Amino acid sequence: MTQATRKNEKPLRVLLVDETFERAALLKHALQEAGCKIAAHVSASADLPGLVAELKPDLILLDTESPDRDTFEHLCVISRDQPRPIVMFTHDNDSDKIRAAIRAGVSAYVVDGLKSERLKPIMDVAIARFNEFQAMRRDLEKAESRLAERKVVDRAKGILMKQRGWSEEEAYQALRKMAMDKGLRLSDVAGQVISISELLG
């Protein structure tokens, strides 16, 4: 996101998570310089999922000496239920912590400290990476959903072919007509056929 596009948009709302007053003051200044708005400044012990649900920030920025298990658990819940780009500044370069951060949904894990002029490019990269990951996740969910629906339709076709002595094409066309007549999706009608078949034994 360039500075030009950001001028035409609302300021990026950031939830700042930091234990240290001095570092938080530096971060707040750097965020304001980058044209961001601070939605809230809290400690890592706060109810982060609850705050994200309430404040709906555009990005979460954590500054910590070393992220702990509770923080990772909070981030996992956020990434699952209300995903956001997450930037973490830390002094902990432990590879296990880095892997845990990535699993928790952290978009940028920055170890070598904070320089204010680097903040905006890091956030821009984190947002781009987050958006790309979310698009990939949506594509995967769609593909999985289509595969599951196809399996249901294939099973329903098999039932009709066995019960009525129809060909695969005849069974498919019958399901399609039922779906159109009822104003339902093909997979929903297929599910009904399966349910009725199971009820009748």
C-alpha cells in the first residue's frame, strides 16, 4: 500500500501490543508518522481476541522481548476467527518461536529491533503477505467445498442409478431438474436423496 493510496483511504487502524512504555512511545510516534491511527495500546496479557472483536483494527502490531505461549494462543484464535495482518517485533530469534509465530498467523516476524523508517515498509509487506495468504485460503476452501459437493452428487447419482436403473447421465439430469424445480443447489438436492435413501434403509 503506497502513501498515495493511503491518503485516499481511511488511516490504517493499528492495535499496539507492548509492555514497555519507552518502546511503545517510539512505536506510537513511528505509526503516526506513517499515517496510522492507534486503535488501542494494550499489554500482551490483555484479552487480545476480545479487543480485536471490539475494535476491529486493520493490523495488530506486537513488540515483545520474547513472545510467550499465551500470546501465541491468542494470535491463533484471532487468525482462526477474525484474521488480521500481524507484525511482531522481538529480540528472540529462536527458530521454534519463529515457527510458532508463523503457525499462529504472524505475517512479519522482525528480530533485529525497530527502526522507525522501516516500520511502514514492514507493515506494507505484512499486509500484502496476509492478503495473498487469505486469497490462497479462500481458493483452497472453495476447491475443498467443490470436491465435497461433487462427492455428494456422485453418491446420489449412484443411489438413483441403482434404484431406478438409470444411466449416470439420466441420474444427473434428474437431480438437476429436481434442483431447478425446488430452487436449490444441486448438492443440497443430492444430500436430500442420500438422506431419504438412508431413512428407507
